[in-house]
Amino acid sequence: MRLSLSESKVTLLLATLAFFLLLLGCKNEQPKISINQDVMEAAEVSEFETIIWNVKAYHPTGTLLDVKAMKDGHTYDVKAIQDTDQISILDVKAFVNETILPVKVLVSPDPLMPVKAIAEDGTIIDIKALTADGQILDIKGVRQSGNIIHLRAIDKDGEHYTIEAISPKGWINDVKGVKLLDTPIEQTIKGVDVYAHIKAMPQTY
């Protein structure tokens, strides 16, 4: 039986394709696709946008007080900073003018440990809780459990307020002092001896 012209072309095409596939099979080769790995990785990586958590003093009655740095009669924000996806341990800083300053528990003979910010020139800046009626409350490390220092704002009647960090989405971390070393001086910043770092960490019950 004679093939038509169109059938002959189809047969020739199939034969050519079969021969090509046979060659690939003999060489054990796989078709390859060129992928620019750098472009793919760049597309997958995006910078984390820093999230600022408010720091407040909280009383079990439901009262929330602002926590501020105070210098020369002016008040400045104290915030916890989330700069990665994790929220297990966040730095707590004072935002004084255009400068972000460390907030620490300082070395002191006082059983109530002072909580202060440290300026770039070594000046010690008060950290206070402010009530709606204008009272200014000290914030102190009131006791230590292992390497954790429990921080409280203390009013004139001796009432204690816990210190909390609250995210824009409503997540809450406790703000506590944390010691990494067994020595009394954790580090010295601008000539100021630090007893413990201050971090915002998940609540424990």
C-alpha cells in the first residue's frame, strides 16, 4: 500500500523523533532547563520590617501605665524591638531624641535594683511609669529567681505593677531582667556597671 504525501511526512517526522529520543536514551541524558539560582533566592528573601512593641506597667485591676525615659523634664518612649520573626526574646530600648539607648538593671547595693537607660556619654537616665493623675513611679528589680530579675513599678502605697510589652497585634511579653553571667557585673557600658540585661519574653505562669 502506498502512503500519501501527507502520511509520508508524518512517518518521517515520527521516525526522526524516535531516533532523537533513542540517542538521548543511549547517552543517558536528561533535558536540562537553565535556572538562575541567584534570581530565585533574591525573590525568596525579603527584609523583615521591624515591629515596635509598646512597654506598659500593668496592675491586676486592669490599669495600664505608660513607661517612659525621663531626662531634664522631658519624657521619651521606651519600646521593645522585634527585628526578626521570633518573639521569644526582644531588646528593650529607650528612644531619646534621635538616639536608641540600652535599658539595663544597674549594679547597686540597694535591694531594689535600679532600672535605667544609659546615654552615649554615660549619663544615667531614669525609667519611670506615669499614672493618669501625674504620679511618677519608680521601676525596680524587686526579686531574682535564678537568672531572671522580676521588674515592677511601685506606687506610693507599695502596690506593684508588672512590666509588659504589647505588640500591635495584641501579643504580650513580660519585661524582665536577664543575667547571663554569674558575676555581679554583667558588663560595663560607658563606665556604668550593668547587673542584668532587660528583655521582653513570653509570659510564664
